[in-house]
Amino acid sequence: MKFKNNKVKNYLIFILLLISSNIFSQNTYVVFLKDKSGSLFNPFSYFDAKAIERRMMLNKPLFDSTDFPVSNIYYDEILKNKIEITGHTRWFNAIFVNSNEKQIAEIKKLPYVKNVEELNMQVVLCSSNENIEITTNQKTFLKNQTGHLQGNLFRDAGYTGKGMRIAIFDGGFPGANTHPAFEHIRKLNRIIKTWDFTTNKENVYLANNHGTNVLSCIAGLLDSIPIGLATDAEFLLARTEVASEPFSEEKNWLEAVEWADKNGAQIINSSLGYTDSRYFPWDMNGKKSLVARAANMAASKGMLVVNAVGNEGSNRWKKIITPADADSVLSVGGIDPETYYHINFSSYGPSTDWRLKPNVSAFAHVIAATPNNIHETDGTSFSSPLVAGFAACAWQTHPQFNNMQLFKEIEKSALLYPYFDYAHGYGIPQASYFLAKTNQVEKQPSVTIDITDDLLKIAAIVLPPKDALNKYLYFHIKDSKGHLKKYEVIEVYQNDVITLNISEFEKGDILRIHYLGSTIEKQF
């Protein structure tokens, strides 16, 4: 066959090269297996004592099939096919491989292979930052950083996370082994274990300092001022992210969560989220992504998983990212310290199956430790560890709680509860809820609802604002299915706050209003 036109010839060559590159290019896949043939397991030699204790609290069997290792028989047979194996997951009975389409087609034919999925999700570190020098103003800010959660009440009562073990999944922890903000942790050897899942080595004190920031927001101390609340907790540090290998990070997260379980983590903080060009905001249902499924399984094994909702609120994506969409993940949104309501970049809920997300919120503008200094930084990446530290202290006050009981109590402790919306969740958790609740005085309603003809008027008492919390009235309209049709935050500067048309309401709707610490509602 002769080509009269060189352009046609070159075009066909290009197409052939493109097809060839797709067939032989290496991608990351998850090979799910049908069973665990020949697999042996001893929980007493595999698990840390805290992991066994956690299972016993939930009455979980120690010989759970999901904890058995992947079959060595199948593992070795896949290796014989000259496939590069990069890891495995016990919980999902799967092997991670780097392979091309031709090899994957052969793997799918193996009798013990259930199915194969391609991993092509890319991680998002939920932060941005600028370096500063500490000043008196920053010291004041640090006090507010834990104060908005009433952290001083926990500290005064002696609850600082002692005995709680927290795993952190992040991009690196440079300086955590040298920075004075972590000296109190190092001095008592409370960094229990470390592992870099990107290199399969123990050293995590390198690369991206995002993890250093996050650790400080859980447990840092600066000039005896806490940066986070759980200053006496123990830690498992896992490096799971590396910029040069974006599609291996979901695999690393799965391996890290099993490692955290094995080593006795009670709380996991993940200030990470995953997105992908083949996923869309409407896919965030807590079931589609592998990390969301893994996070739910971690919760089923007794761990409290705390995750940032993401910083997509001011861009086209808008919505929460995975695994913050998972049902059993305590998803944390961002609050502006100046206004005490939603910060513009914090991702919005709900999940696409209409579950409440975020669950709670915390400051998303913080002061955190860097490898050699401190800096001011933004992101829901730091809302999440503030709440993780809060959770450690709260759990310490009620050690009889299991993880999901604690989850619900943290929601109930929040400032806006029982009001909620898809920007704030239930608002900022409060330590006072876990301490001397019986002494709390029920606040009198400061809002009235008046219906005249076809109009519904909301009126409120106007107070000279002592702080940002006194300025804002929150309201939502919830339908009979529990979904929010509408929600708003309004700055109160006069008695007549807002007028709504009765036509906006249907039978079964609930109007709920929160203002000055009290909540009222009207059912239609």
C-alpha cells in the first residue's frame, strides 16, 4: 500500500502510536480476589493491644475474615505473570499492581480474580499558607484557636488526650523530630510509629510540611500556649502523598488505614481529599470511591475517622470531596475566625444521597508549626485536626463511648445544634457539653415567628454585639424527607429580620431558627 499524501501517512502513524501507547502504558490497578485461600491469621501477634481493646469494646470478633491477609498463593501466581505488585489491602482482599491494558486483560481471566478497578484519583491537600513571625497578636490568636472549641475547659479539667492514639495521614512531617513545638511529644516518646507508604521506609520527616502543620493543630505547644488540644496524645505518622505519583495515593491511604488499625489508632485525621476527572460532584455519595469505603470500614472497626471537607467552596466543584462524603466519617468544614461563620473556600454539603455534610466546623485560618518556625495558614486541612484533638479530649471524658457514640455526641455538642445546614453542619463543637452538662442553663428564645395572611415574619432581639456570635441568625427550611430546601445566615441589626412567603412551605416542612444560643422551630 502506497501513501500519496504524507499527511495521511503521518496521521495514521500517529494513531497507531497512540493506540500502542494506551495498550502498553503503565497504570495503577486494584485486583480484587474472590477468596483468601490458604490464608492464616493470629490476631494476638498481629494487632497492638489497643486495637484488640477497641474490637472488644464493640464486641467485634478477633478472627474477622477482613483482617486475614491476602492469599500468598494468588499473590505468587500474579507475580509469575511478570506483573509489578505495589501493595495489597486485607480489608478489600485486593492487590495493587502497575500494569498495562494487555496484562490486565490476562489478569481478569484468572479464576480467582473477582474484578479489576483502575486507580486514577488525585489527592488534594486542603491548605495554602504564608510565613510570619510570632507577635503578641498571634499569641492571642492561638488562644482563640483552641478557645473557640472551649479548649481551656478541657485543659482545666485535666483532659489533654492522654492515652489516646491518633494516626495522621499526610504528605510529610519535616521538623516534627526537631521543632520545639513538639518537644513535649518527643520527650516522652509519644510518636509510637512512623511509616512512609510512598517509599516503604520509616522516615517521614521530609517532603511536604503539610503534615507538620496538621500535627501542630492537634498537639503543638508554643510558648506554653497550645496550638491544638490533644497535647498529651500518642501518634502514628503516615506519609501517604507524593506529588510525583498522584495516582498511587489512594492505594497509600488504604494501606495506611489498615496500618493504623493494626497499630492501635483510636482516631484518624486525614486532611486530604481525592478528586478525579472521571468523577463529578454528584458522585460524592460515600460509596463510589475506594477511600470512602475504606473509611467506613475503619469506623466499623471502632476508629473515629476525621476528615476535612475540602477547599472547593469557591471554585466550580463547590461540593465536598472524598472520603469526607463517607457516612461514618466526621467531616469538618471551615469557619472564618473573624465572623464565626462559613469561610468562603470551605466545601459545601450535602452528600449526593442527601446526608448531612459537613458534620461540624472549626477555624480554617490558623497558626501552625513549619519545619523551622510557625506560620499562618488557611484551609479545612486545619479545621479537621483541631476537631481531631477535640475528639481525643472528649473521648477521654467518656471512655465508655464507642467511636460512633462519640461521633454523635460531638455533633450534639456543637454551637448550632439542633440547627444544621450544608455550610456549617452543626457548627463548632464545645467542650462544656462534655463537662458538667447538668449545670447548663437553658436559654430563653430570642426570636419570634409571626404569621399574617400569606406572610411569615421572623423578628429577633437586637443586642450590642459582644462578639461575632451575637450578630447572626441562622435559619433553614427542612422538607418531610429531612432535606434542606433553603438555609441562610443573616446579620441582625434590626428587630424585623426577614419576611418569607407562606407559599415557600409545604406540608411536613420544618422552619428551624437559631439565634443567640437558642433554637426554635415551627412545623407546617
